[in-house]
Amino acid sequence: MKKTLLIFILTPLLYFSQDNGNKLVLGVNIGGYAANKNTAGLYNGNVTPINILSIFDNPHYQPNFINYFQYPSYIYDIPRNPQYRIGLDVGVHIGKRFQNGELFAEINFANISVQDFFIVAIEDPNNLSPDPTYEPIPIFGEERRSNINFGYSFDLYNKDGIIIGFPIFSQINNVRLQRNYFVINNQQYNIYHGVAGQTNTNPGGTAIGGGAGLTGSIKFNDQFSFLAGYYAQYSKINLIENNELTAYDENSQQIPGNTVTIKPWGLHHSIFARIIWSW
């Protein structure tokens, strides 16, 4: 990934450094990144051998759960439709202005998360009901993504210091699972996604994509501008090799026929504001 980043950033830098009468553009942006839910099922808690079921059945942790729930308990339901929350997206942009547009390269970093609940049933004899008492337990997933874009923004309007642009770009992205865990009584319990014997235990990888968007900028003066924009990005998210995951029981054994489908391709959205310096 580091070599790819250097190729995408240094190649346009070498070109942009040539003095051909056009302006060099540098920008720093911040915004929000909305990932589609196609890969969020990885964080629902039961698609790894060490999962919410096996953790609840682990003798090392059972005294904690007994102390908290007070009565016999078991996992009643898991998240059915986990989704990503909008994450913070920050990045840098470099471009070369021409008469009718801008050639650019940029890299953006996003931290995104999933927050959902699984349901624990508690056999409480005091609830005066034939049914157990149900308590939702929060479960979390944390993920880091970086997107390298290289493309061209066509000027739809350029007059009186206002530019409306239509950027199109190719993309290389890298994604890495950071954490998956749940919390009971302010204590965190980690769900392990690694593969035994591997140095890097968090799944993830590099993939490709592309996108387009719409931007609008206004000049403060000859050097500084403010830009707001939107990107739609259709890209592959290479989190895992096998996109058909089988659920596991409390004994870390796979449950035939109980699967979660991970769809690597999907449409993602981002909005951002950028401060631009040009000379």
C-alpha cells in the first residue's frame, strides 16, 4: 500500500512541478464518509470461532455475566441488519489547474464504525411473565479505510471567482478491520477475527474502484479558495477472501446453512469541505 501511495502522489507531483503557466493547487479537506452496509455483517458477532456465543460460554467470563445478570441467561438474538455509521473523513489534495478543468490526485482517510445490539434473555423469576426478561447488549465494529483518487475535474462553470466542477476519478482503496467487541457492565469483550499463525491478525486488503461527484468553490483572493463537494464512489471493499461466512455456535463449530453474505462491491458517499491554496 505504501508503494502504491507513493506512485499515485509522486507521479503527479513530478508533472505538476513543471512550469507551464498553469496554477498548482494544494488542499486540505474534512468531511463525512458514508459506507454502504454490504460488508457490515462481518461485525454481527457470530461469524468467527471466537464470538459472542463462545465468550458467553467461556468459564473464565461466566462469573462476570452471572454477577451482572443475576439469573441464568443466554443469547436470544443477534444483529440482523448491521450498518455503518457516517465516519470522519480527512484528506489532502494536489492538482494542476488548466483553462477548463483540473488534473488531481488525492488521498483520504476515514474511520468508520458499526454499533448495534444483540439480545440476551434473562430467566428472571420476578418479572411475573412466562417470557424471559430481554436486555440489549451493545456490540461495536471499528474499521479504517484509505482512498487514493486520481482523476480530472471538468469546469461546468468558471466565472467571477466561482467554479462548479464535475470530477471523475479512478480509485485504489485499502481497508482494515480494527476492532470488534461488545460491552457488558463497562467491560469490553473482544471478538477475534484473525487467522492462527498469521502476523497480521486483522482482515483487510487493497482493491479498486472509481467515482464521480460535484464540487463548488469560491475564491477569497488570488491564493485561497473554499470548496465544498460530494463524491459517489463505486468500489470493491476487500475485507475478507471468502464472501460467504458461516455462523458459529458456542462451541466454535460452524452451523451448516446459517450464513452471512458479504458483498464486496458497492456505492459509497462522501461530502467534504476543502481549503485550497493555489499559486
